[in-house]
Amino acid sequence: MNALQRRIEKLVISSSLFHPKSSVVLGVSGGADSISLLHILSNLFPATRRIAVYIDHGLRPLETEAEKKLVREQAMACSAHFESLTIDVTGEQQAKGCSLEEAARELRYQALETLRVSHGASVIAVGHTADDQAEEVLLRLIRGCGSRGLSGMDLHHGHIVRPLLQETKDTLLSYLKEQNIPFCLDSSNLDRRFLRNRIRLELLPKLENDYNQAVRQTLLQTATILNDEDKLLEEITTIAYQSVVVKEQDMLSLSLTGFLQQPIAIQRRILDRICWTLGSKPSYKKIKSLLALAESETRKEIHLSNGLRAVREAEIICFHRPSLRSSYRGTGIIRKSFSPIIVNGPGVFPIEELGHTLHIQCLPFSPALPATPDTLFLDADLIQFPLSVRHIKEGECFQPLGAPGRKKLSRFLSDHKIPIMERDKYPLILSKDTILALVGLRIDHNFRIRKQTKQVLALQWLTS
């Protein structure tokens, strides 16, 4: 075992990248890095079941067959199982409107993850090196990012592991030469249309020649420091996130009371995590807009990537994705739907869809009637059965008890800081087309108890 192998064995074990007797999917393109990965892991961990995967991106047909043949032969030499897949990168790029590099990366990792699951493998090992890390840090700096981005690639992220991340490409080339192991050269790595290639072929050499001969090592050290600091910030963010974010079905709601007490750095990270959790990639501009929304006191909606929307209601921002099903106009928030109920007289009426039960009683009036937050009292002498219980309709109004005039129900709910996702918990009860009460919240002023009231209709709204 040479020094390179000893370093990688120590790294795999100390960082718990994978169990030595587990199954591992290896992304092997045929290049020097991935071929080194295949041979080194095969020599170090022979008990590990290895699945070497070659992915044809459909971009270099003149080179693909030779690469695939080499990877198959090297997999056989290493006693590894071999598989090859073809992905439609051009089609993905056109469908998503992204760059060719982004489309290739997205489909490549999707394909590797599918194979990982089908083989019951614990991780996917890829051949990123220290040189790739230096390039990645510069790339992210040029495109713009925070400290998390500048911390570079992780040794272990989700099911992806990078055992070669601390080794230089020169070290791996020396290893392959010493072991007489063949590899392929990828012509696309010389294509200067791609920003990553221009960084590798132009920018990094210029920085080394004109500014700092050890710039690659400097970039790696910076990434390591920022990675350690990022882990601390992520721990702080997790605690804050759990205190201000609530998940309900396919939505996340952010409580602004606690959120605005956090430092701005943690606020950004909370918003970033919400977006990624719901499948949206947030830009700096969108995070800035969300911060402004949190500081604002007006109802507003922000459209984010991948169809995600953020809607401010009172002291909450609701993050959701619109649906074609019945929803609140302009929000796409799904209604908790139930069929209207006809009430022919007093009784108990469960509404399972809302998780509540409506108890209706007729009682003689008494000044000592028990007042509770869940019970409303109306003048029964003014009410005629049958009654109906249903959802609020768009634009409906009533006169809240004690109010000087009529008000839209939507405005009433907003004024009382009832979040959009909670509003269907409060149905209407009506006599013919006249609203008697917003159940669980307020009666209409016209059906209040008066001096001459003899019978009271009690509406009790209880959790089932």
C-alpha cells in the first residue's frame, strides 16, 4: 500500500464515507480521476460490492464507445460490476432552459441515484479532486454566493461521497503511471466555451503565474475554513428554523414574530432552506425580496423558481406551490373542502374534513350563560330553520358583532391575523342566504342578543 492509498483509506474510515462491506456505486467516466477512484477503492476495500457506472451524455459520439470499452475492461480488472446508461442532456437543457453543464449534472446524478437505489448501495462515489475544489470555489465566487458556496464541495453530502477530494490531479496521474493503468482524455475539458474550462485553462494559471504560486492551496484552505464555519452556522440555523417554520401538508409557514428577531445572516439561511426544502433554487435577488416582504406590513405575493410562491398574511409568510384544484384566488393554497351541511334543528354535526364538530343547542336566555372562546350565542327568535353550513365564498360580507358596518369576510380574517391556510377551519352558518355567524369566531351583529331575547341559539365549535 503506497502513501496515496494510506491517505484515502484513513479518510474513508475517519470520515465514515461508507462501510467497508457495503455496496458503492462509482461514477466512472474513463478519465484519470474516476479510473483512479475505481482502482484505489477496489484495492483498499475488496469486500465492498462495487458498481462501476459509465454515463453516455450523448454529446461526444466519437469518443463514447472507446470510453465505455475502457471502463468496462477496468471494471472487470477490478472485479467490479459494470453498467452503462444514456441520458438526454440536450433535451433536458431545452426543457429546463438551463446551461448544458447544469442539465448534464442534474441528469447524471439522477441516473446515479436511481442505480444506487436499485442496487441497494449506501453511497455514490465520484472522483472530484483538490483541483476540482479550487476550480469550484472560483466558479462560485465569480457567479456569486455566500460563505456556504465558497466552502466548496463536501466530502460527504447526502448519498454522494468524494474520497479523492484532498488529492491533486498530479498525484493521481503519477499513481496511474506507476501502476500502468490506462485512462481516456475527455476532449470537452478543452472546450473554452464552458466557464469551468476557462477557469482551469486560463484563470488559475494566470493567478499562479502573476499573483500567488500557491493559489490552489490557498483556495482549498479558504474552503476548509469556511466549511467549518458553515457547519456552525447551519447548527444555529437549524435551531432557529425549527422555532419559526411549521410544515402543513405541502406548505411551509414562517412565523415573522420570531423570524425578525434573528440576525440577518440567519434570516437569509432560513429563507434559503425553506426554498430548497420545497424544490426551489433561490437567487440573491429573491432572498432580498423575501426579506423585504418579511419587513413589510402589506399583503403581497412573490413568485419564486420552480412554481413556488410566498404569500404574506398578517404575521406569517406561507410558502406553497399552486395547484389546479380548488384554491384561494391568487394563492394556489388548497382548500380543506367539505360538502355543505343542512341543519334542520339542534344537534351535533361532525365535519371530519375540518377536524371539528359543530354543536347546536336552543337554550332559554340567562345572563349567566357560560361564555367560552369556542361558543357563540345568537338570538334564536330571529332565526328560522333549516340552516346551512358551508365555506366562505369570494367577496362575501357580514357585519361583525359590535362593528359599525359591513366588512368582507376575507378582510375580517386578515384583520384578526388568521393565516390563509387556517381560514377554512371557520365555516359560515346561514339561514337561507343570510349569514348568521362565522363559526368559531364572530356572529353577525344583526343576530345579537338583545334585552327582549327569550331563546338563545348556542353554536359550539369543538375540535374532534
